[in-house]
Amino acid sequence: MSPNDANWERREPRIVPSRAHLLAILAEAGYRDPSVLEFKALSGGLGNACFRVVRGEGAPDLLLRIYTRNGSACLVERDLFLELRRRQLTSGPAALPIPEILYSDPEGTRLGYPCSLMTWLPGGMLRDALPELRGTEAATLFYEIGSVLARLSVLRFTRCGQLGPGLTIIEEWGSPADFAKTFLLTAIDDGDAGRRLDASTRRDLRKLVEEDAARLHPLHDRYSLIHGDFKDVNLLVAEGARSWSLSGVVDWEFASSAPSIVDVATFLRMRDLHGDLASDAFACGFVDAGGDLTEDWRWQARLMDLISLCGFLNEAVERPAVTRDARKLVERTLRERSALEGIWTRSAFQPSFG
């Protein structure tokens, strides 16, 4: 069975606030109208809690996001929206499809957890749409997703690290090559990741890291805004009369300053679910929109994704499905090492928008 993070366990217990608490948040945000019909708990995330606020009388629905894992993410999402709006990237033809932040409670005064109220974006998760997508239809959608991802690089940074409130670097990672080597070898030799990998895999992975980490040196100083969790559960798509389109990029909790190859790697991690044509179209869309890829990007993406995979394996909490799939993906990277060598050239794919 191919790895599929749809089966992964949550990191945090799912909270279910009372209707009275949820109505109090809306009132605090200035929405005191009696038109709220329902709060629908949304599935898909592995950490925080999200609710669709269904409103009647023609009023637009809203999204309520409760930050149960990382409270500072409330401020990060708010400050990121404000910065993109300042750069005129939240409206007009160049708009990025992100929700508007209508209200934030970073102190958690109402629920004990920080929360934000946002506009509701149309469509559903890409994950749910994948079974309906075929051939050129899927490829054209993936081309658009790649082009939108490339546009995130408009926000440039001089250092690599985790973003915090004010979009400042709160945890600096250093150069990708040095960070990858240090993190991966420590996880293998001294962390839970080593315990969860067999001896042969540990040996081969250690050898790969020691030999290939230097291939990440060309990524030094190529730092821009990355989503940090750019995958199908955080991408909303909508079906039109003739084609599908990307309608939203949500959940910016892990927004960081890093090479854009990090988001490319995350998106292509589950490429077995996408198919080769769609995955290639994604890369074409990214490059055509000015995305920053080196000639060695396919292998660099795998190396960078090893950091995430070994991070999952290094967690103290036991999540069997996560461990199983992360182990499979690490082993796949070791097997496919030679196949990813060589210079990538753009294919002849051209999108066919409806």
C-alpha cells in the first residue's frame, strides 16, 4: 500500500467548544446577528480545530480556527495576511487565494486557546477531489497550483528559519546543507528516528547524508516565504463548468523563510496519489511562473523532505500510521537515489484552461 497521510493520527486531541462559547467569539468579533445556523467541525487537520460557521439569510459563511497546538501561529497568520495585503496581493488579478483574517484573539480570552475568524473560501480539499481528476484535467489544475506556489517567493528574507509574530525569524536554522546534515545525523544516531528505523536503513541513510548534504549548498541565501505544509489537505479546489481551479491555500501555521524547494518537496511527497503527468505539470507551472529551482532540484527536494520525514520519526509520541508511512518514504528515497540523478528539463506540457 502506498503511503497516504490521510490515515495519519492527530498530534493533539480534537476540542469541541460549546455553541455558547462559539457564539461569544462571533459576538466579540462584531458578528451579533442571529443568522448563525450551524457550526460544522471540519476534518483534515492533524493539530488545530476548524469550524465552518454556517449563516442564513444570504450572509456569507465564515471559518473559525482554534489554535490548540501553537498559539503564536494565530499572530503569524494575521501578520502574514496584513503583509500580503500591504503588498496588494490579497485582491485583484495578482491575488493569492488565502482567507482574509477578520478577527484574531491571540490571547485566547474566550476559549483558553487563541483563535481567528476568517472568510470562508469556496471549494473542498484537493485530497477529496483527487479521485475525480483525470489526465489533462488534473495536470492543468496542478500546473495552476505550481504557479501559485511560485508567487509566494515575492516575500524574500536574508535568513532561513521559522517565522514568528511580525514575520521575524524566531528560530534560525542556518544554511540548508549544514542544518540537514546536523539534524539528520542527530536524529539517526541519538533520536527516536534511529530507534524506528532498522539497522540497514540507518546505515544507508547515514551514508547518503554524509555524501549528499553538500548538494544543498546552492540553496544557501535563496530564502523566501514558504507555506511549510503545502499539501493536498491545505489546498482548496473548486470545480467550474469546464475545469477545476485552486480556490484557497489555508493553514499557514508553519510559515517560514526557506528555499521554495521545501514546499515543492512536501507537495510531491505523495506523488503516487497524483500521477506522473500531474506531478510534472506542477513543476512546469512552478517554473513558468518564475519559481526558483536548480538543475539538481529533484534530488534536493528529496533531501529536504528527509528532514520532515525524520522529524516525524523523531517525535516522542507514538503515532503508528505516521511512523509506518515515514519509514516507507525514507526507504523509497534510498531506493530511488540513482533514478533522480541528472538535470531536469521542462517537459512539453501546456495547460488547457477551460
